[in-house]
Amino acid sequence: MIFATTFVVMLVWTALNGDERRKRIAKGAGQVRGQLRAFYSPRHVLDPFELAEYPQLDAGFYERVCGEFGALGYRFLHDVEDKTMSDATGMLNCYRVMSDGHGTTRVAGAHMRVNGWQRWVAPLFGVPRDIFAVEFLSELEDGSFLMTNNIAGVPAGMPLPDTWACEKFPLDTPWDALHARHRDRLRAAASPPLRLFREEDVLASYDRQWQSASDWWHARGGSMSRDEWRTLTGTESRLSEDLYEELTVPGASERSDARTL
């Protein structure tokens, strides 16, 4: 859910003409490949973090996560940073995770903050400078994952395997409504949820989730279709098409004529 935000803004960085433009398209494609490798990595590095170490993050948001979901019966589980994605995107991926009393559902809250010069151009692409994301997650006994989140207002995310059943709602959706929707979906699911109470069991569930995405990604050749690419970027501009060609056929931008947007 993070990748698309970083990626769409990156398109501006490649918008040049002539030789310099082609070089930057090639470099931009290399960065996208790095983010793809990170997102579909079979194991993400999760490190504990102290909120006080990151003053750029909204501490009030993380306190609200504890307060509102604590009132719904959730208990604090851990604060973890997905170092794999933080390093790949240049944006902090810091999650406060809580678990319900049944061990069937986790909820994660994260303040995603667009950094640097990208912060100033992000609104031009419909990307909020600050994204306050909330996602409910349940692992089912059949190996699938049920997710309900509030990032429908953010540019489309990465292609996901069929075993990840994800419903997205607007960023301003009330959190209790997200919770109610996830519980309804969980009750209607064809397979019952796993009950995970111990932290080591939750961490193992994260590993299974990322392994399933990695297996799916590599089974399809480690690439996305042009339609998936257009959904991800939200554009069919010449620049976006050139970047897609560079991703699928490295060196394509060196062989093409310089084209402007």
C-alpha cells in the first residue's frame, strides 16, 4: 500500500527530454525494480521502533490507534518498522499493531509521510503528503489473508495474489466502520480464521503472507501486465509507457527516440 505513493511521485523526477530524460527513465526503472524486489521479498525485516526516535511521525495518530481500538477490545502487540520497505521507498513504514481478544484479527496503524521535494509535488498527482493508514488483517486456515483498509483514496497499490482478499475504503472512513466491515467479512469467509495470540505466532503469520506474495509474483514471471501498470500509475502518459517498456525490456529507453509528454 506504500509503494504506489512513492512510485507515482517518482514519475515527475523522470520527466525530462533528450538523453538526460532517457538516462533518468533508465535510473527510475532501476528504482522501481528495487521496490518490486522489496515488496515481493519472501521475508520482510521487521524491527521494533520507538516513536520518540521519529519526531516526523504524528505521535497523536499512534496514540489514537491505541485509544480507539483499545476501546473495541484490542490489545497492544508491538510497534514495528518494515525495514525492507522503508529502505526501498525512502519513506518510513512504521506500524502500531494491535490484536483482538480472539486472536483472529490484527489492526495496524501507520503514518506514511512523503519526504523531501516529493512532498511538494505529491498533491499534483493526487497523493496526500501525509497518509494515516489503518488496516485490519486476518489469516484464514486455508492459507488466504483477509484485509480491510482505508487507502482507497491513495493511488492503486501493487498487484496482489488472489489469496489476499483486500477491500479498500476512503481515507476518511470512520475506523469503527472499517472494523465492523472486517468483522462482517470474517464471518462470511469460506474458511475460519487462525487464532494467533503469541507474538512469535503473529510474526510467523507475517512471514507466511509475504512468502505467498513472493511465490505468486515469481510464478507469473516477476512482471506485471500493461493494464496493471496503468492501474498502478494512474496514467497512460508517454512517460509512463516509456518507463513500463524500460522495466520489461531493459535498455528500451536508450533505443527509443526522445519524446516529450
